[in-house]
Amino acid sequence: MKKLSVLVLAVAAVLFTACNHADRAHQLKVLNWADYINPEVKANFEQWYFDHTGEKVELVYEMFDINETALTKIEVGHEDYDVFCPSEYIIERMLKKGLVQPIQKELVDDSIYYFDNISPFVKEKFQQMAPSADITVSDYTAGYMWGTTGFIFNPQHVNAEDLHSWAAILNPKFENRILMKDAFRDVYSVLVLYAFADQIEKGEVSREELVRDITPERVEAVKAILLQAKDQICGWEVDFGKEEMTKGKAWMNLSWSGDAQFAIEEAAEMDVMLDYIIPEEGSNVWFDGWVIPKYAKNVKAATYFIDYMCKAENALANMDEIGYVSCAGGEKAAAEILAEMNDEEEWPETVDASYFFGDEPIEVEDEILDPHALHLNPVYYADKSIIDRCALMHDAGDAQEMLLEMWNAIKLAR
């Protein structure tokens, strides 16, 4: 979900093209979001691979900033990336179109088998992407990072009570003080829950249905809300929101939880307090995952790389670097992750993260932890009561054009 400047991406593309002439049998071509890995984790892979296989591999690493643009390289350009890290709805689309290979886990030595570190919660959510009942999604992808969408806000200017609903974007006291993510699917997926909150309350429709089934009525309802909110919106941002929030130019920002955590930490260094909240109507819970595309040339190294990224110590290093939450949290990884993250002194209030770590008590460094009452950063691990109100985004299919038309109309209205 992180972004990078067009210039840097262009330079990376040139370097990447030059590398294409090298020996593909000893290359691993990875396509990942910008700023979405710990540099040391990336740098250590080649040696780790040699240590475990006795083979040399050159990691060729390219970055992207838009899901659809990256997918086009594979779907239309037939680019031979070995590993790709798209978001959930793109994974769903790739499964529908036969653009991914099953992960051949048998290629990895059992002694370093880390695939099981993925949380069962993630596997369950990923299975909702299956285009048919006979496909097991975890055979094709391993979760990397996940999070939610909510409001970053400055408590000096905004009371948390004002943000219990997505209706906050309509509040005239926030005129010209709200930033929105320039991501039409994410914005639509949360505002449709607000637009039809009464129907959710009455049991006439579920959050999952609202986010999955995109209809003209629902698109028009979201469009009307955004048009009504235009006086409050001061801009549409991809990666400059945290800076505007720190400077006080904006008071709140509809954003991803990982960007929120990054902004909170950056602002704290400048003695500015920021916070994060998810409105009561619910939100979307999103996931990015590793896949081996159809045209991959080095499947063995790709499989080892995905397994390497599932290793608990690498998951923690990546989380610490980028501010997003690893999908690692299965039985093999839970104790190691909680040993680093469960901190009563820093997070005195508990969160119920049993949805992620399971219901059973977990032994961590001679202490037994209750997954229903963990001392975790709530931006990273929202309470179960919040996650229960979150829905997964899906491939829009033929409705994509309708969403784009709505988004263009909103942007022109500014």
C-alpha cells in the first residue's frame, strides 16, 4: 500500500530492463509495493537462499505504486516476474483469469518451512477470494501485510466523538480540513457502509454484500455523499497526508492503518499528537499477498522467497520498518511475535485479538497470554468487535467502469 515517486519508479524500471538480459536461471524477479520491505530483510535473502540450497540467485527487485498498472504488466505484457505482491481484489482477479500458479511448497526443505506462520484468520479471509468452491486460495498465495481503513486525526482540533461515524466528512466545522485517500475502491468500500447503515441494522443486507455487490444504486449513494462533502475535503492524497497532518493543514485523513501508524510516529518526533479511529458503521479490512504469476521463470527461488518472508523474525523486521501488520500469526509465529509486541506498559488497555491469534492461551517467555486480552497497539490489531464490522474488498469485474466514472465526476467537482 505504500507509494513511491514516479521518477524513482522510472529509474527502477530502466535498471530492471537492463537486468532482463542476465541469466534468468539464477535470477529472482520480485514485484512489490514501494517502501514495503525492510532493506536488511531484502538484502539478506540471497545469502539465506545460498545457505539453504547451495545455489546462487540474484534478487532483481522492482516496485510499483498502483495495483492495476502492475497487473497490466503481467496480464497484457506477459512480464516474467517470479513473485508479485498485489492486493486482495487483484489476487481474486488473477485467480479468475488463471494468471497465478499454485505455490509448490514441496520445493522448500521441511526444516525451514514457514508457510504455516500465516494466521488462520488471514487464510479464512483469503478463501473469500475464491472464484469457485473447488479452489483453495492458500494454495496460490501467502498473505504478507493487512490492515483497516479509518480516520487519522489530530485530537487538538478534532474530538474522537465526532468520528464515530463516516458522517464526519459532512460536518461543516471541518471545512477544508479533511484529506481523502486518492483510492476510489477503498473510499467507496467504507462509505457504502455508511450510506446503507440502516439496512445493515435491520438485517436487510450484510456489510459483505454491500462491499462485494457493486450496483448503480450504491455507487450513486456514495457519489452523493462525496459531492455533499466537497467543501470539507481539502485534497486527495497518495502519500503526503502525514506531512499535511503534522503541519496542521489538515485535521483528519481517511487513510489506511499502516499509513496512520507511520504518520503517528513521524508526528510524535515533531511533538504533534495524532490518533486513529474506525467509525462504528464498519470499514474494509484489506490484505496484500505473495503470488507466483503464470509467466514466472524461477519457481523454486520464488517459493523460497515467499517462505522466507513468512518467517516470524522477518515479519517483525518488516512491520517495524514499514508500519503495516504482518499476516504472520499462526501457531509457529504467535509466541515470537507476541514476545516482541505485547507490552502492558506501552499499551495498558487490552484488545481482543483472538480472531488473529486463536482462542487458546499462548505461552510466551514463561508467561501464559490470553488472546482475548492482549496489550497490543490497537492501530495494528483492532479489537475483535471492530474487525467483526469490517468487510473484504473484491474484484469489481464489469462494475469497475462505473466506479471510475463516479470517481472522475467527484474529482471534477472539486
